[in-house]
Amino acid sequence: MVEEDRADISPEAAFGLVGHELRIGILRELGDADEQRLSFSALRERVGERDSGKFNYHLSKLEGRFVAKTGSGAYALTYPGHRVVDAIHDGAFHQQHGVEREPLSGSCIDCGGGLAFTYETIRGGRVACVACGRRHLRYPFDPGGLVDRSGDELGRAFDRVARSTWARARADVCPVCSGHVEVRVRDDAPPKAVAVRGHPVTVGFDCEQCSYHADVPAGAILLDHPEVLGFCYEHGVDLRERPLWELPFVVDPGAVAVRNDDPWEVAVTVTAGDAERVAVLDESGTVTRFD
């Protein structure tokens, strides 16, 4: 590959390179191939383009950025090529799926009513009480996660997506672009933007490089804290298996108290069985004590 092939280009130019149905077809076929690589003739046959010259022209536009020619002469996706194919499969750009109501196990922390998962592409996933309407969790979710899932299996996938993206953001790695993430306690997050409503403060994640941002409950910071994990497990609660909406310290505003706002000192009460302890967070969302 020559040096010019490795030069940066504008986002507009990069998206323009894949803005043709034949080029998308090439990428998809390479992604679906058994060994994820195909010869020129096999790739052209799978795409269904009889005109060799036309096919070669569009393949050449992808080669060097989205497609690479291997030492054996076959073609394979590069990492950016895989990202384009992944974006197609997750469905976020082109699908408009909806899930009206999928019943979930568990009960509302307010009224004890049943819970259900709903989904809209623009708003993402949502777990709420079917009786009183209380929203226990709202978070982005790709339409691809809806395929072949229903009920608690769908709820578990939604739960795992929220947990994993929060964990990466807490670790200063953006779950979208891998850039740095600013983490801070705040009391001014718009109500429509927060993952769980009604809390006196949220912990805000804000990527310094891309548009990723999230406002999560203070209790979300405790999900993989070793002392909190151990305490809950000793008292019969496995935080790895219990969904977020069944963890009061995550979803219940009554579990969160602001002790000081300059600098921030936020107390989160963690209850497991008959036992109770309090985690204290500072302005950066770091756990400073677990009393």
C-alpha cells in the first residue's frame, strides 16, 4: 500500500466511498464469506455484477481503506470495512423497528406492578411499570439486539448493553470511539436525557472526541466495585445476574442523598437482604468510602 493510501481523508469523502449499492454489496459479501475473504471472480459472482470493468472500478474505490488485497490475491475487509458491515447489521442507521411491550420478570419499586420493555429506534429501549408508568431505565439500544429475542432474554440483552457501555465510560474509554471520557457528578442534566428519572444528581459521561454522552444514576458507578460486589454477594444478591431495574441502589431515588455540593459528596445506600451499607462518591464519581 502506498503512502497516499494511508493519508487521512475527510468524513464526507470516507462516507462517499461507500455511498453506492454495489460497494455496499461488496462489503457485505466479504463480511458474510466463510473465511471473510474472496477471490476477485468469486466476489464478483456473489455480488452479481456481470460487467467486470464496472465491478473492478467500484472495488478499486474501496481498496486500501475498506477492503485489502491479501498476499494470496484474495480480498478481505479492513477494520474500517468491518465497522461499516457492523453498522449495517446493527440496524441503527436504516431500520425503524418497534417493540410495543415485552413483559419482564420483576416488579416496580414504587407500586409493585409488572414491568415491560418497549423500544423505538429514535428513543432506544425502555423498562417501565405497566401499572403506574414509572420508568426504571432508558438507554440506547441497536435494532439488531431485537432479533430472535423476547421477554427476559431481550431484557437481559438490554441490561448488558447498558452495563458494558457504562463500564467502558467509567474506565475513560468511550464505548463508541474509544476516546477519553470526562466523568462528573451533576445536578443539571435534562430530565429527558437521564437513564433513570427522579434522582437528585446523576453521573455524567461526556466523550471528549465524539458525541457520546450519558447521564446515569450514581448507583451505576457501584456495579463493579469490589467491596459492593462482595457485600451484596455475601447477603444473597449477585449483582452480575440481577438486572439493573431490580437493584434499588441503581433505580431508586430514595437511595441517593447529597451530603455536599461544593465539592460534591454523594451517598448511595446499598441494601442486600437485611444488611445495609453506604457508598460515598466524590465529584468525579469515584467511590471514596464504603461504610
